[in-house]
Amino acid sequence: MNTSNFWADDYPRPAELPSGELPDKVDVAIVGSGYTGLQAAIALRKSGAEVAVLEQETVGWGASSRNGGMALTGMKMEMPLVFERYGKELGHRFWDWSLAAIDHLENTLAEEQIECDFERSGHVLLAAKPKHYTAMAHELEWMRSTLGYEDAWLVSKDQQQAEIGTAEFFGGLADRRSGALHPAKYVFGLEQAAARRGIMLVERAQVTGVARRQGGFFVGTSRGMLECRELLIATNGYTSNVVPALRQGIFPIGSYIIVTEPLPPAVQAEISPRRRMFFDSKNFLNYFRLTPDGRMLFGGRHNLSTSLDLAESARMMRQRMVEVFPQLAGTIVTHTWTGKLGVTFDLMPHAGRVEGIHYAYGYAGHGVAIAGYLGKEVGEMIAGKRASTPFAEIGHPRFPFTRYDKLYLPLISSWFRTLDAVK
């Protein structure tokens, strides 16, 4: 069993992808080479800016190549709660924005000619308990009456065999608008699109400090000093304490994935007849899907830690996979790996400016579509082509204790496990 990212093993970093030296000066420096940073860089370059993208590892190394490849409708916070918290007008904007994010992803793939096995296969949210299915029925009614949304429907327990080959769940809520893709192919395709436009990609350039200067910033890195007029931090779950105010608004949690050997076509058809993407309704949820080459990808988390032992994680994840799909009991697991999600205290993406520094982060596991779209909008804001984005118009809670996540996340984990046991 490989303790490496399956997606990057399946589609390694293209050899022809350029990685340059750290420039002395650029118009805009972007920290983070994932979906957010790259889409922002492309938007800025279209406006004529000179842009450098700084990556502390190798380009695309982080969550943008390590996720489940699910571009989902909505956001982490359920839409009825979004409407309750932010009001009807802003709630509609957030919902419409989430749908536009998937459309933008699809349009980007066409414009940049990125082949990443994208398919509007749809998803099913699976009810872990009967009462969860009842709540889904109420949510569907709300979506139709409030949003006018007709692309979702209920799947009863009696009907679910047509969607998923298991009796483990109590029905679900399906949505045809979501899309699946190969994350490594997508992020490396964005890297190539950025390089074609003359965006400088600088690897092994960990940012060690930021200092204001007249008209911009000095950015210290492990490869030297860079001057820039504008600075964007786009590091999501990998955000460090280099800019303390940004770290105070986000904390990392670990997500863990296993992938099996390719399954026989008959088994694929049995467990996922329509090749949907799936996730369940627990707090410590599992998410799963077939990969483009017919493997079962099964992910989730056992607590919120970012440093679980990968072999032990794989053992627990495999046990849960077999509970869901007993027919996979004899199937070999070929890969186990992890990545960091970035979560804000209000479970909403955040974008804005602090101490003159632009930022965009906080996708909470829903970043495949919304991270890139928010990056585009923030890039357009920096370029003066856009006044704002909805995520800059809400409060962004920050707390000094956030950096001490190893102390408080175990307590939150215990609370979530209790909720899963009783609710």
C-alpha cells in the first residue's frame, strides 16, 4: 500500500511545466499554487499584471491535487441556515454563486483545453439515520419553494439500489448539477495555462515573512526577497502564522482517503450504477466515488487531526468502506494519503483584505469549484475589474487562540462524535 497521493501518482507533474527563479519584483505575488491562487493569477494576467505564484512545495502539491474530485452545488453551510443568517437577498446570491462556480469550472476546462475527466455525474447525500432522510425531504421542499431549484430529488430507501449498491443508508437527496473530475489533471492543467500566459511559477519558495513598504510589500522567502505592489494569500488549510491575522480566521483539519485496485466492470455497475458521487449526513462523514479508471475512492476523517498515522487511517477507512460495500471485502487498497482542509469559524468561504494583504480561503471541503471561482473574483478585484465578491461582504470571525488547534480540535472532535451518536 502506497502512502502517496493516488491522483499525483496516476498523473504526475508534467515534465515540461516550467518552474522559474524568484523574481526581484512583480506587480502581484500570490502565495499558494492551488485552484485559488492559479485562477487569481490568470485573472490578473488577463488584465496585464506581472504575476508570480509562490509555492512552498512543488506546484499543485497541496489539497488541490489531494481531494476527492467532487465539484458540488452549495457550500459547507446548509443553504437554509445561510438564508437565516445572512438574509434572503444575500442567501440567493450565495446559492446562485455556488452554481455559477461549477459553470465557471466547466468553462475554464473548455477555454484552457484541460482534459481532467470532468463529468456532470451528480451527487447523492445519503441519510445515515431515518430522521436525516425526513430532514432531507423538508430541505428539498425548501429548495423548490425558496430557490426554485428543480435539479434535486429524493431517493427513498426502497429506490436507492438504483443509485448505490448498498443497504447501509436510509435514502438520500440527489442533485444532478454536481461534477466529478481528476484533481491532479485539473490543477496541473491550470499550472500549464498559467505558464502559457507568462505567469512565473516559483517552487520551494516558502514565505518566511511579510513587511509593508511604501506602495507595496517585501516578501521574504526561503529563496530570497521579492518586492510586490499587491499580495494575495491563497493557502487555505496550509495557512501559516506568517500573517497572524489571517491565521486567526482559519484552522486546518485533516481529511484521509484510500483508493482500491481497479474494480471489475460488473462490480462498478453494482455499487455505483450511475457513477454518482456520494457523501453521508454525519458530522464525521464519509465521501466516496468511482475514479475514472474504476477504483473505489473512499474518504473522510476519524477526528479533526491532520497527523494521523496513514496505515492506521487506512485500516479504519477500509473497515468503514466494507461496512458500506460488503462486496469489496476482498479488494486490495493500493493508496492511502491525507490533505488539509481549511475551515473558518462560520463555515463560510472568506475573501477580503487585512493589513493591506488580500486573502481568499475557507472552503471546508467544498473547494473544487468554489476555490477557483473565488480566486478569479479576487484576482479581478485586485486588477480593479470587480468591486467586490459576496464573501467579502460578511463578517470574518477571528480569534487569537486559533493557532493552538492541537489543543481545541480534540474537544470539538469529541463533541461531533457525540452528535453523530445521538442525532
